[in-house]
Amino acid sequence: MSPPEVSGKTACRRTAADGLFPDTDSVVKNFRNVKSDIIRYNLYGIFVSLWKPKTYRTMKFFIDTANLEQIRKAHELGVLDGVTTNPSLMAKENIRGTENCNRHYVEICNIVEGDVSAEVIATDFEGMVREGEALAALHPRIVVKLPCTAAGIRAVKYFAAKDIRTNCTLVFSVGQALLAAKAGATYVSPFVGRLDDISEDGVALVAHIVKVYRTYGYKTQVLAASIRHTQHIIQCLDAGADVATCPLAAIEGLLRHPMTNSGLEKFLADHARLNT
């Protein structure tokens, strides 16, 4: 005797009862619930993204010099955010001896309203700590500048634990920048011009460091250093650098455009023609 014919839906229910397949009604119901959840969470994500206020960043201008006259001139422009120095720049101004160097750093701090990087001379950890603590005590705006060496990274970590700000300098690779950020550096200084001098791409390094820091949420600011000309500033701006430290000539170069000069001359000539 052959079994009675049953509909497909009834068969599915029987096999579901037997534990072979799920009931079609429950499958449809669960699918609708999942679809509803997906839509709900997507709408929530859209709402959060629209509601969350966007944060806008701006690139800061530091001047890379120890010359007080140039620092004052850049400050008078109203766009200066800080100063970076190094032993070579101090020597260029013929500043000798620890006492004279410290006095000069304080003079710079009294001109500007932003951070002033002052570099240690020591190459060993203990010496860096000793010199760095003395520099940090000179003025609240002082940022202790340390080379990206094993001892320098140790010193960055030491100062970070004491809430003393640091600038990890002489950075020429993403790996070095990573170590500086993990140690807690306030700034990291990749050298753009010096890499360009040996046919490498200094701006590309800046962009790579910025990408890594954004991806992993590092708070260290990328300070593009060894800026040689105005185009370097624009390229570092495009690369997303937090800071560009430049000579005064490069900053002033941003002002220059022949159309600005010719336009101003035309305006003044038209005014003079009707008013004299």
C-alpha cells in the first residue's frame, strides 16, 4: 500500500518534526527578524555618523632657527606656532656654553607663544635624562628634543611617564616613527630634505607615518622637518603633517605670487589716476 500524498509544506513540517530540516515558517520568520536587525543597525550607524561632530585639524607652522630676529619677524606675521632648534642652528648663531644656550632658549620662549624644541647633546640614556630635565625646567614651553636612537627612545619613554613633552628627531623611517610613538613622543620629526638629498622621497615618508598613526590611533604629532622650500610645505600639507618646521624664507615664500603683485599694482594705478 502506497503512502498518502502530502503537500510540500506538510512534508517540510514533518521532516522538521523529525529533526531533518527546519520548519519553513520559522525560517521565513527568522530571516525577517535578521533583515529587520540589519536595517535597524544600519540606520543607527547613519544617525551616529551624522550626529557626531566632525573634528577639523590644522597644520601648525614652526620656524627652524635659533636666530632671534628671524623668530620675531615670523611671530609678527601672526602665523607662528612654535620654534625648533638644534645644536647646528645654535652654533650658527655662535652661542657657546650651556649657560648661554639655556639663556637663549628662554629668550626664544619669551618671544613665541608655542612650543620650543631644545635638543640634548648627550648620547647616553643617563646623560639625556639629566640634560632633558634641566631643559624642561627652563620654561613651560620647552619640548625636549631627543635623537631616535635606542637611548633616545628610552629617554622618550622616561619623560612621557613624567609628563615632559618630547620631540623625537632624526627620523628617517616608518619603523623609527613607530617606536617613537609607542614610547610616547609628543612630536616625531621625519627629515624631508635630507631624504630628498639622497634621492629618496621625504614627503612620501611623512605621508606614510601619518597613515600609520591615523590607522592605529597614535597621538604623536608628525612634525615635518628639514623643509627646504615652499613647495615642501605644500606637499607636507597634502600629506597630512601636523606641523611643518621651516626656515623663514620658506614661510615668506607662501606669500609670493606674481598675480598678487600685478593685481595690486593695477589697483593702486587706477586709484592714483582718479585721485591725483
